Amino acid sequence: MKIIDEGTAEIVMHPIRFKILQFVKEAPEPPFVEQIAKAINEHPRLVSHHLDVLQDIGLIECKYEVKKAKGSTTRGVAVRLCIPTPKLSEVFEEIGEAVAVVR
């Protein structure tokens, strides 16, 4: 089943978005914005912008959670966690199939 239309392909193939999607998909637990930004060497605000785009088309789901702040036993910090959706796996599968055909 083809789920990638031209608009989705253009969004996914943006270099920063593709790196974000790969990282989120391969992360052992849902990463938060700062982790993604550090992993792909981009500014957290830029990463957050691209996460909005990816969430709008249903490739990831983001939620906010309070984590304990480093060095504090009482203070919490809200972080935006990102979870891959089943649609992301389907999109990556279709990309793999397309690459195989081109080779």
C-alpha cells in the first residue's frame, strides 16, 4: 500500500527532518527535543519547528512530561517527548522499497 504522496515525500526527505525521524525511530526510549538536537547537531528551536511539521502529518506524536532537573531532588522540568507512529514505519518501509528499485 502506498502511503507516501508527493507532499509527504517532500516533508520526509528534508535533510533535518529525515535525521530527526531516523533518530526518533531508532531511539531506545522516546527522546526529547534537547536529545534530538544534540544527536543531529541542530538548534533545539529548529528541531522543535520540524517536530511540529512531522507531528502535523502523523509521523510522530509528541507529549510533554515533567522530568527531574539535573542536580535537583525536587525541581522538575517540562520536556517534549517524541514517539514514532506506525505511519513512520510504513513510510520508512516504502522509502526502502523505492531505494531498492533504484539500485
